[in-house]
Amino acid sequence: MFDPQTGALLRAVLDELCENVPQQETSTRTRVASRILEAASKGEWSIDDLKEAGREALHDAPTMWR
């Protein structure tokens, strides 16, 4: 779907946003990853746009990882 460089960028954004979310919180991490991918698929390629999409997903997540 994405080239290796883009995949690395998306992963870096996900890892940064979820640095305080335990690996076991797969539903939260999946929600954030999905929103980041959705933003990228819509052409939102700036790091700020990708992070904002991920932050919104964290904020909306039904957990304490806001």
C-alpha cells in the first residue's frame, strides 16, 4: 500500500503518539493507527496533520490514554 519510507513515517508517528499506551492496549493503538492511515489515504501527508489525526483518535478513545 505505502512505500517503505512512508510506512516508516507512519510508524514513527504512531509510536510517538502511543509512547504512553501499553502494547497490550491493542484497541487504542489500532484506533490511532487507523486514523493515521485514513488521514494519509486522504492526502494529509504533513507530520502535523498525521499527528493531529492520531491525537484526535487518542482523545476519542474510551481509555485513560488521552
